[in-house]
Amino acid sequence: MRRLLCALLLATVAPLAAHAQAWPTKPVRFINNFPPGGPSDLIARSIADVLSRQFNRAFVVENKAGASGNIGADAAAKAPADGHTVLFGIDSTFTVNPHIYKSMPFQAADLRPVMIMASSGLLVGVNPSTGFKSLADLVAAAKAKPVTFSSAGNGSPGHLAAAVLTEATGAKITHVPYKGNTPAVLAVLSGEVNGGELATPGMLPHVKAGKITALAVTSHQRSRLAPEIPTVAEAGLPQLEQEVLYLAMVPAATPEPVVQAIQQAVTDALARADVRGRLQALDLHYEGITGTAATQRLAALSERYGKVIRATGLKVE
């Protein structure tokens, strides 16, 4: 009987172990669906560097930017479901894009989350020439006359943030898209636009130099990089809370043991002090959300953002 039980146990466990041990069997491609240099790209490169040494395999980061992340996500969705192609991106590709594009090259169900790795808020900043000293000043002025806000592009977190601000407060925001976070920040700095809700690390040097006025951060907790800046909740507008989630995704048909192997590898890489330090330098908070919890969080955000988008008419042509 004991031999029979052992045989049954081995028959159950062996296939799972074989799948897990079979990853990686060849070079792994990390697709980042945004331009080089952004937070999701830097996360992918940090993890690729660790895993290349750990597994003695090539982990290559490939940037496939365009269409608010749709181009790279589509490439990942159509890749073989063997764990050797992993998408590193942000939630808006799945929580915003389906609501603003007339057609999508892939369906959200074509990819599954390995992990929500980290999150970050945005910094609400304005050019000092506006005279705004608080979020209340901004909202009051924008109710009387439209205020221009830059973003990193149509469908970007900053674009959505402008829509959230409009829907929640009645403020009139004219959205001005740029090709990336850096030119969007420079537009605020030069006074080409009145302000923006943009990634904190890009705004902060100009805030500290007195060339951009920081009004609030959209995360539920204060930024580690600038703890003196209040959250939107502390500024009296908790409905403006918004965080960017940084994801690792694989094709939906990827075998569960392979998904678990990737998940463990990413978890171990993110636990390293040097990698965690890079995340903190980017104002990212570790999340480590996996499985059903990750899927449910993305679904809840998609529902929330869908309501905002329908209310404001936000679209991308």
C-alpha cells in the first residue's frame, strides 16, 4: 500500500516539477510596451539582470512602444504560451485602453497577471506662474476657466488623471498629450501648459528647485521621495486617488507550474536589496500581488476607470 501511495504521489507531482524545471530552457524575452527609460522598463531590466546571472540564460528586454502600450501587449499576447515571453507594463493597457480605443488588437483575457509588482502615485504639479498654492486653488480656477494639463500621451496615467479630476470636481481640464513623461514635465516647466499629473521622479528635481509647484500626490500614502507633499486625500479630495500598477504578464494559456516558476523568480529578484533600492528611487511601492487577487484588482480598476471615461467622453482616435 505504501508503495502504491508513493507511486500515486510521484505521478501527481512529477508533471508539475517537470514544468517548473523546464523554465527557462532558452533565452527569455521581456517585452516592455513603453519607451526605454521609464519605470516599467527599468524594473524589467533590473529583473532581467538578476535572472540572467541566476539561471545562466539570456534575459533580453525588448521595447515595443506605441498605441498606449497596445503594440507591445499584442506581441506578448500572440507569443507562444511557454513562459519565454513575459510582458512588463502598467495597468492602463488593460484597465483604460479597452474603454478608449474603438478596437483592440488583443483582448484583456489573452494575458494573465504573473504579479502586480509595484505601484506608484502621480504628482500634481503646476507652473509657479499660475499662482496656485493648493489643490483647492487649482480646482477653483479650473471651474471658472479651463486649465491645460500635459501627459505622457493619449491613454497614459496622466491623461486618465485629468479625466478623474474633471469627473470628480467639475474642473475644466484641457489635455495636451506629449510623447513621454520627460517632454510632458518640460511643458509644465516652460509654462507651455499650466500643469500636469505626472510621475513623481521626473517632477521632483524641478519642485525642489522651485520651478514647479507641487500640490499633492495621488497615492494613498505620501511619497518617500517628498514626504512634505500631501496626498490628495489629505488635501480634501480622496476621490482623486490614483496609482499606476506595474505588472508582469504572460499569455493566458501558459501552464500554471511555469507561471509559478516565473512568479517565484520575479519575487526573489524583487526581494534583493539592490533591486528594492532601485524601486524606491523611482518612488515605487512593492506590492507582490498574485493570482486571483491580482486579477480582481485589475478588474476593479477597469470598472472604475470605465465609469470615468464614459462620464468624461475620453477617447483616442
